[in-house]
Amino acid sequence: MGLSGAAWATLIIPTILGILVMVLYGYWDKITGKEYYVDDEILAYDEDLVKELQKEGKA
């Protein structure tokens, strides 16, 4: 028994979208040209905040 076109679409489209989201997430820094700072307490894209934390020696 083969799958119908709708069944294949139901399987293939979410799979392709999931892979696309994973690739986009993985390369987001390169796409936007920004690096983010991750700490136990903070996730920041704010460049000023990252620079301030680097001066304090936390980054």
C-alpha cells in the first residue's frame, strides 16, 4: 500500500520546514552578523551590554 499525495505532503513538508529552521538557527549569527553572549544569568544580543560585561571580566 502506497501513501497518497496528501500523506506524503503531511510527512515531507514539516520535515523540510524543521530542517530549514535548524539550519537557520545554526547559522543565525553569520546571517545577522551579530554574536550573542550566553551566561547562566543572561542571553544578550545587546552589543553595549556585551562590551560592558567584557570590561568587567565576565565575558
